[in-house]
Amino acid sequence: MNKLGLAVVLLIFGATAALIAFIVYTILWNSSPIQDVLPMILRWLL
């Protein structure tokens, strides 16, 4: 039961974090400079 509760909490936290990240990403994408910077960051990370 304890592991199940932890899994549920992590799932909710992960989904919330992903949603917030997606919203921030969408807002930032509307500004022009991020379109130039983001591919460089992604290439550096990957």
C-alpha cells in the first residue's frame, strides 16, 4: 500500500510538472529568441 501511494503521488507530480513545463514551453515559444536558442540547447543536451 505504501509503494502504491508513492507511485500515485509520483505519477501526479510528474504529470503536473509535465503540464507546467508544456505551458511554459508554449509561452516561451511565442517569443522569437527562444526559437533560435532552444535548438542549440537541445543539441547540447542530446
